[in-house]
Amino acid sequence: MTKQPARFNFASAPDSWGVLDYPGPSWDQSYQKMLDEMVIAGYTGTELGPYGFLPTDPKLLETELTPRKLKLLGSFVPAVLSDPASTKVVVEHIRKVGGLLAALGAPFLVLADAQSEWKQVAKVVAEAAKVTEDFGLDLVFHPHVSTFVETMKETEQFFDVTSGTGIGLCLDTGHCAYAGGDSAEEAEKYRDILRFVHIKDVNETVLAEARRQELNFEQAIELNAFTIIGQGSIDFKEFFRVLEKNGYSGWLVVEQDVKFDAPKVPPVESVAASLRYLEHIVGALVA
């Protein structure tokens, strides 16, 4: 196996198996098989995915993860940041998920916008941060395609508005590229608050076609806008050079958003190829 800096730890996530944020056919697949395939592919951690897909009982989930030597990293919380009522919804979700994450020592809670107007953003985030801290979790924000915090300008405005809350950045390389940004530049810009990373790669040709057809995000996924890491357009050599220079330490979650039951490449093969490429990239940093 390629030598790599110890501070870069790679995890996978259920969305690489097509698991959607809401119950449906993608939830009917065997999560045990999915976890086994993560291990086969060489990963040492996983995100929870949508609450309810993996076991929600801490003891049961621990019996699934511990024998496989998989670290649980966190969970995703969507929030309508513009709606005052969303504060209650977000807090209730955090309380529901927080105990599960805390029981298994997961470090992160990932917040993303469903849609927003700026005057409510800081209030919602501040309350979410306070409740998250009660569970010993680190709240990070994920700029996301098809929301009001998607572009580089919107991301900058979000962190300006929420600067007093202590929230960090979860940088997703695929969503960044999808929104027209450069992941290495964003990693440098937010180096002081970059605390979590999602790794995706994008097929620029497919993405251009999705834009031409004015497809939504799920339709772009079905068109295979995301690809195996290293086979797309993102310059991961430069991205990891920036992480290395700035001393980033922690987890990077490899995701390849695919349509359930219709991937071009079986998920276990896709995530394994992605990990091999990333190990080669980071190994070159210490060669």
C-alpha cells in the first residue's frame, strides 16, 4: 500500500451506494453488505447517511461497525435557514441524531441549507451550534448544489453572517466544482475553519450537458455527472498540496453520488479505485 501522511484518513458514505436522503428502494439494500464493501475497498470510516438507513440503536450500530473497524464520522442535517420555525426542526433533529453520534464517538454534524434568506441564518446556526456542542460534536457547514448557499459568493456571505457562531466548513470538492469554484482555492481561503472534507470528482463534459439541458441536481447525478476520483476534472494534486501546506488533519469522505441500482461501475469497485488514486496522490507528498 502506498505510504501516506497519517493525518489523512479516508472514509466512505452510503450515497456512493445510491442511498437517498428519504426512504425508498435505495434503503432496501443490505447495509451490512455495503459496510462489508467499504472494508473490502480499504476504508476505515463511514458517515451515518440519512438517519434511519443504518441502525439507530447505538449498541446495534456499534456491533456492526466495531468488528469491521469502521469509525463513524457524522450525520447530515438539512435546514431551511430562512425560516424561523426551522430552528426547532433542526434542534429536534440534532437531539435525535446527537445521542447516536456521541455514543459512537463521531466527531461531526454536517449542516446544509435547504433554502435561505440571510436575516435568519445566524440565528438558526447559533442555536444549532449550541445544541451540537451539548453532544460534543463539531458543527460544520456544507455548501450544496441547488440551495441558496451554493456559489463561492454565497458561501463567503454565509460565513460572514455566521462568523460569531464558531461553525466550520465542510468543503465538498464536487459541489464546489459543480458551482464553478476551485477546490484548492477554497481550501486555501478557508484554511482556518476547514474541518471536514468530502471528496467527489466531476465529469465536465457531462456537467456541461446537464447545464445545457437545465437539469436539476438529481437528474445530473443520473446522467453520471460525478465520476470515479481521478477520472474527472478536479486537480487533486493541487488540492492535497494545499491541504498538506496548511496542515489539514482529519477525515476525508469519498463520495460518488450515483443513482441507486443503475451505477456505471459497481460501488465497491468505484470506491476502491477512488481510494487507490487518492493514496497515490497523498503518497507522492511524502515520497
